[in-house]
Amino acid sequence: MSVPPLRRLRQVPRHLLVCEKGHARHARSRHAAHVQEHAYNCRVSFLIPECGILPEVLKNTIADVGEYYLVRNLSVHELVAHEFIDAFVKKGSCYALTYNTKIDQDNTAALLPNGKLILSVDKDTYEELGLQGRPSQYSGKKVMRYIITIDLTDSGFHPDSKKHNRVLWALKEKKPLEFDFLLAWYNTGAEGSTLMSYFSKNQIQALKPKITFNTLRDLQCPVLQSNELQGKPDESCSTEELFEWLGAVLNQVSLDNKSSSFLSTYCCPQPNTIVEKAFLCTITGFIIPEKIIQLLEQLCCYFGEPKLAYWLTLTVHGFADSPVSWRESEHGFHKGGENLYNFVIFRNLDYWLQMAVGTNDDCPP
Amino acid sequence: MAGFADLNLPQGLDKKSLQSLLEAAAHLGYSAVALNHVVDFKEKKQEIVKPVSPSELFPSLPIVQGTSKRIKVLTRLTLIVSDPSHCNLLRSTSANIRLYDIIAVFPKTEKLFHIACTTLDVDLVCINVTEKLPFYFRRPPVNMAIDRGIYFELLYTHAIKDSTMRRYTISNAISLMQICKGKNIVISSAAERPLELRGPYDVANLGLLFGLSESEAKAAVSTNCRATMLHGETRKSACGVVYTVKKPRKVEEEEATLPACKKAKTQA
Amino acid sequence: MARAEPPAATFERRVLRSAAEHHYLRVRLELPDGGARPSVAQFKQLVVSALRELHGEVGAALPVDVLIYEEKTLSAILRVISSGLVKLWSALTLLGFYQNRRCAFRVLQTSPFLLALSGNSRELVLD
């Protein structure tokens, strides 16, 4: 059906916001699973109202977020080599994502911790590679993008198998693909080689996440009630109001405007209270879910001792150009590549979880 | 999907202005541009010169923002035709014409629009955006052009410079959309200065103003431009594009991808 | 913020589909070197006049907020009701002049979520 041109001017691109509430200590709570399933994260921020100095244990957790690596001009076939699979993919959680590639324009590759290698490629590359894939969900009637998923830990993918040899041949000879990759590896035993030594022949660089601290003074904070997701007039604010407010705080938007103001009419949702100090920490890099779960756990423990704060927040931004959002759900970039989530942890360890995605995305889990 | 392209940067500028335009285009995220050489047959005897080689003009091209690739620069020839005799040149196998990556034609009359859509061997048909449409778009030639893999070009710079032309741009675009249903549209700038260029996502949003859907609008600055370039390549080689990939091996092992699959690509 | 502790929350899930009331744009105004920089009020005026020029009085009446504006970099975050996104964006794109000098609005990012504007991976320089 064609849409009259004028109506098109009023349409908005599709987007989804999922809001959940639950209890962090509930046996069947899936909140940690949602963190684990969101593999590629570029920024983590947490905001603690009524907090001037960060407790030592949280400082240590942040310091432990860990290194990641940037490897230049790495051929994708090196990620399907058996030496690599045995040393890293099978011995922990290995994360890889192409750096400086745009999912709506370029070829992109990502290695998930479950051993799946995902290639999101344009039609030309797909035809030249000759590997089996499926059309991208967001490519329209004329398919211009394909998704190839290779399970590196599949039992049929052993070194001598036909499958393995074909993949290796396709990526090595048929259509060699080369990218700059962000890499991170998480394993519980400290044994084995490191990415740094494994890729020593390549141009590899170890990077540390950038961490910034900020103390916000006299901050207007919305009043929230954990069991009222939609808020109650005059009693507490809704989850959408909180979501916008947090965006305003992280973007340093002024919160006290009037409805008659010429410049901006945005104001902190009602009801609200003013907190004297709030602590804001931002970590930027290639941050793996395991570390975010540790941080989330420590933030829950923050309420182990009596605190003035009634709640705190933890925000996680995904990579706009990652080929997946949660699990293996395809992710794309139309006008923006938003895939982010935010936790509100309440004093009684109830939580709110907000998951947001843009136009070319499945519904979050 | 493909990278973003602006298929119309005027070639007539001095080198310094052109350099700053290329830099602005790369900075805005365009991965390819075409330098447009315009020939207007109304102005006395016009000769078609050889295209300037971009690599000679600019030994080092700017890097596309957020990538490690350099911007790709193509050559384009636009013929402004107001009389059927002007088209003879396109039918002849003029050597210089074949050297251009993209050939566009700007028909001034309905008859010439019909000829351009149905018989001329071109890649782009320019749509008038600076005055009231001199003729009606009709379905048969437009559909024929779409079937032949020819694209229609709309320009946006005039709409930035002048409010009257802005009206013509939008209304002519909407008239065209009524007939072509949003298919085979390319939006380019014809910008002479960096401040007249707009980013690819901004231009895609303008497409909505012209009556395109979200995906058609984005295609007008990406996949449709790529298809135009491939159409140009096919035209140049007359029978389809064959890429040969040289390998550091013996001659008999050299590989060539099939022309059949390339043909499919140019249609996409 | 002190309140009586409510009982532990039972699980609840709400899915909001394309329901955002507002859209947000991070923009930068580009001016020729040496041009006068607009103050925040002039900046807002410029946005409104761009809307009026393309969409008339109805366009000029669209509620648009300048959430932040940095005069030094000429960058801003704008908020607009969702149904006005395409109108605001196209008006900014087609604006060509500020005080009779050429100018260009660059839309750096748009999103239905203000929070998304605080972490754009396309602008991160990690190395």
C-alpha cells in the first residue's frame, strides 16, 4: 500500500521500548541473563543518588573491568582456525566485533561467546564467498544484505571436516575478508595463552577502558515506586519518564524549565526530590557482559548497608553497528542503531529493566 | 546495502574548491562521488572532452569519516539535450563518451524524455528541479526506463539556495513519484560549496519530503547509486562486467566470476 | 525519597511499540569562518524560522525544545514531538542561510530515546 506523501511527513521510524520489573534475588529472575545475552557494549554508566564518594569495593570492580584488544587488518579466516578455536573459543567466552564498520553500508563480522561467528555481508560479497546464509530481515524486497552464521564449536566443524575446509577456503582464497577487530576474552581459569601473544604477529594493541567520575550537585530526581511501573499521579513517576530523565542527566540537559520558556520546556517529571549529591561514573570501551554482571551485583550489594538513596541506575549502550542485539537477534541501522538497556535497582533489590531498540531490530528478549 | 554516494559534484570548479568539496563529502560519510562534466548542446559547438582522471587531479584522496578507506571518485558526463539531433552523439560510438563512468542525459522536452527513457544508452535521466515541469511524466517511458535499469536523478542544492526553486524541486519530485512509485530514484547534490552539501542521512530524510518511503529514500543515496555505477560499468563494457581476480598462481588456475551473476547485480 | 518499603515486586513486562512521545536530534550548525555565532535564543529563533520557511505557520508552531546548546561548538540537542521529526529534520536540512551568510545544519544523531544520544558508538574513538 502506498502512503500519501503528506502523511509520510508525520510518520516515525519504528522503535521498541520494553519495560520489566522484578526482584533481583528472585530465583527465576532473568535480569542477569539479559545482561549476558547482550554481547557488545561500548559504554556503561551508573548513577547513585545521595552518594559523594564511591565505596572501595565498587572502585575495585570498576578497575577490574579489564583490557580489550584492537587487532588491525585481521583476516576473518584466522578466527576459524582450529588453533584459535581450541585456545580461546572453547576455553572461555571470546568476543570479537569489527571496528569502524557500518552495518548499513559495509561488511561486518562478530564472534559471539557461544562460538557463533556471524558475518553480515552485502550481496556481492555473499555471492563471492559462496557460503550458505540467509537474507537479512531488514533488506527489503530486493535482498542486498545476507547473514551467514558459522558455529565454530559445532561437532561437525572439526579440522578435517568438509564444512571446516570449505569455510576456510571461502574466507582464505575465494573472498578474503579483512577487518580491524575489537577482541576480548573471559575465562575462569587463568591458564593458557593470551590474545596478546596469540596475535603477536598481527598489529595488536591492548586498550584500557576510559573511566570518568562526576559528582552532580543539587540534582532533581524523580520519585519512583518499584511496584508501580506506570507510576501513580502525584505519588511516583513512570518508567518512561525515568528513561527520558536519565537521558537528560547523562546528556547534561538542564532540568528546571517552565512551560512558558522559549528555549526548552523540558522539566524533571513530577513528583521529584532534590538530592544534594549524586555520583555518576562512565566506562567507555569494549565491555563484556561478564564484567557488567559483576558490576550489577556490586551495585545490588551497595544496598546491603543502610543508604540514603532509594534507588540507583545502571545504563548500558550497545554498539550501533553490531550485527546482533540480544542473543542472535539481528540488529541493523536505519536512522540510528540504538540498542541499549537500563536497570533501576531499588533499595529492596526490586529492579526495573528498560530495553530499547531502533527500527531494524527484533523485540528484545 | 551499499555505501553512500553523491553522483553529482560539478567538475568545472577550480582545484582548490573541488578539493574542499571532496573533503567535505568524505567527512559527511560519502564513500563515493562522481565529478560531473556538463555539455549543453544549445551553446554553439560543444565537444566532448576526455574525462579528467581523478587520480591525476588528486594524488591523495581524503579518507571517509569513520573508516580507513579513501573516497572513490568517478567521472560523469551530463548531456543537456533540447533537440533530437543532440542524441546522435550518444548513438555513435564516440570514443570519449565511453571513457566516462556514468552518462546522464537531461532532456528538455517530452519527446526527448521519451527517447532518453526508451532508447538511449545512458545511466541517469536528470529531472528538472529549477522550473515548472515543461512536460508531463508518462507511465510508459518511465516504466521502460525502470525496466532498463535507468535511474532518475533529483538534485537538492537548488532547494537550499532559493525558496522558489525549493517549491519546484518538491512539486516536480512528487509528480515523478506519482508515476514511478518511488522506484529508481537517485538524489544528488550538485553542490558547489561544502556548505551546500548535506549528510547522507539528512538527504535520505529529504526523500520523504519528495514522496519516497523510508527505505526508498535511503536507497536513493546508497543502493540506487551503486546500481547506477554498475549500470555504467556494464554499458562501458557493452556485454556485462567480468571481474578477473589475479592470483599469485599459475595461469590456468585464474578465476573469473560469471557474468551471469554480475548481470543480476546491476538489476538490483 | 524515603518511603515505606513496598513488598517485593512481582514480575511484569510492558512492550511499548513506536510509542515514544518525542524524538531527539543532536545537531551542529556549520557557519563560514569568522561569522557571528548565534546565542541560544538566536539559535532557537533560527530553528523556528527554518520550520516556518519550509512548513509555514503550522511548522513554526511545532513544539521544539533546545535541550542543550553549546555556543562554542554550535552544537545542540533538540527535542520534537515524534510526529514532527521529519518536518523538523527536513527544515533544518533545507536551511541555507543565517543572517545572509551560508550555513548548514548537520544532524549528527537522531533517536526516539534521549538516553541513546549519550553513547553513540559511531563517534567513539577507542584507540
